[in-house]
Amino acid sequence: MLVFLLLVGFVLLSWQNYQPPADAELNKRVRYLERVIEEGAGAGTDLASINSQNPEWALFSLSFTAYALASRAEQQPALRPEAARYVALAVAQVLQPAIRSTFEPLATAASPIDTTGSVLYLGHLNLMLGCLRQLDPKTPYAGLHDTLSGALYRRYAQAASGCLESYVGRRWVPDNTVALASLALHSQLTGSPYRMAAERWVARARQHYLDPKTGVLASQVDAQGRPQEEARGSMVGWSIWFLARFDPEFARQQYQLYQQHFSTNLGVLRLYRERAGAYTTSTGDIDSGPLLLGYSMPANAFAFADAVALHDQRNAQRLHRLIALGRRSVESPTELRYGVRFLDLPVSPLAEALLLYAECPVVR
């Protein structure tokens, strides 16, 4: 009888759907991230700490917070004024040398944006500007949004590879999906033709950017637009997340292939690997983090975001359980942030920003 009851419980858990967090929990998570934005990247701040580990992570902490605040305000219009205020502050932080200098080494607070620079930086900045304009159509940053969107659109039209560089000689597909999502949002807000860049990119990606073994998007392409690095969970999971903003059909196809080739279904949990068919345990690299039998934290975190964005609530619940097993909560009466269980791995405020956006998806 006990075995039967355990089996029934296992089956019931396997079929549970994901439910978004209650507002009370979300509010405490938002308050932590709003404080991070207000404090900025000065000495002794959480943003400075994560910036010292990896400057990209500081940028992502601000950008994903902005995306989450904008998405949440779309669902709850009463939050728009507060969201607009903090997204504007986040944009201002991203424009400061503390964040910007990694991508524009000679930039000062007063110097104009180099629109020929890194698509990693410009893509996130432009999507943040779009989120701000969505919240506040009269934002003083509207001119910068138009200028940067136009520049990115023209660069995509001229790029022989179809992808723009994140760093010299490096064209990462995930970074390009962010920039393309920003152009689609500009079209949505202003009626510009810039969404066409995303449409052309998807057509080319279907023909040239797919990993021949798995059919999912390669991580990088070369100057001619040929796959340069194999598909990786930390990369394709991210790409699907932003593809869902401008081409849900392609995103869903990629998501299904990602699940087929990179994941292991354990019923109550689903685990995603960094590389298809690879089960090695190692320290990994800056993108994957530590690998345990081939499984990586980013691959699973992004798969969770993909599942929520594409309304696969059963898989989202399996991944949410996994994330809950690996995180520990650090809570005060007004704020909630996270640490990593079992590992000394400082992840704040990046983890909070990523998970907040994952659980506050774009309304469709």
C-alpha cells in the first residue's frame, strides 16, 4: 500500500502545473532590486560586487530587472509609474562608465553612445529603452531609443554574417536575439519598419545558424554566418527566451528541440545539460558555471524561463522544483534575495533579476 501511495504521489507531482508567485513575494523581490538600482555601482554596493566578478553580469542585473518591471506593469497598470521610475534609473546606470566602460573603454558620462559598438551592450540598452518608452511614452530617452534602433537596423542590413559582434570577432547568437527583440519592440511602439530585421534574421537562422546534430541554434557564427561553436544549453536557452518576444513559433520549435536533445525527464524534475549527450563533471566556464554530470545552472534557469514564456506550465513546474532545491532564500521584513545552496557562489543581484523576469513574462 505504501508503495502504491508513493507512486500515486509521484504521478500527481509529475502532472502539476506551475503557478506564479504571490504578489507579496514578488513585492519583496522587487524591493530588493529597486534598492540595488537606487544604490548604483559605487563601492560597497551589490552591483559593484557583481561587476567586479563579471561586468556583463552587472549589465544583466539591471537589464533583466527593467524587463521584469515593465512586464509586471503591463499586467498591473497601477504599477506603471513606479516601474517607469526605476527603469529610467536603471537606464541611467547602464549609461554610466561603471557599466559602459567594459564595452566602450573611452566612454565618459557625457560622451554619446557608440552605435557601432558591442551588440551585447547596445541590445540590452535598446530593449531597456523600449521598456521605458512602453511605460512612459514621453520619456526623455525616446530620442536615444530612435537613434539606437535606427543604427542597429542599418547594421543588420549590412552585416554579411547576419549577426553583429558582441566583441571583436565574436558573434554570439544569444546577444543578437536581445537586439532583435529590441527592434521588434520599437516597431510595436512607434510603427517603424525595424521589425523586418528580426524577420530576416529568423529566415536566415533557419537556413544557416542551426546545429546540424540537434537542429537548435548554434552559440556563435563566423564572419560568413556559419556556425562557429556548438549549441550549448546556456546559449540556446537564452536565445529561445528572447525569440519568444518576436517569433513565438520559431521559439517553440527551438524549445521542443532543446528539450529533446538536452534534457532528462525525471517526472517530478527535468534536468538540462550544457551540451547534448555530454555528462562530464567539471568547473565549466564563465557561461555554464560548474557542471555536474553535464548539467548546468544557466541551462536549467533559462529552460525555466522558456517554459513560462511559452506556457509549458508542467515543465515549468518541474524546473521550478529544481531551482528551489538549489537556492536558499535570504529574507528580511521588506526584501527577498537568493543564494546558492551547497556552493559559495555569489549571484546577487543577477539571480534575482533573471528569475523575476522569468516569472513576470511578457504579456501576449
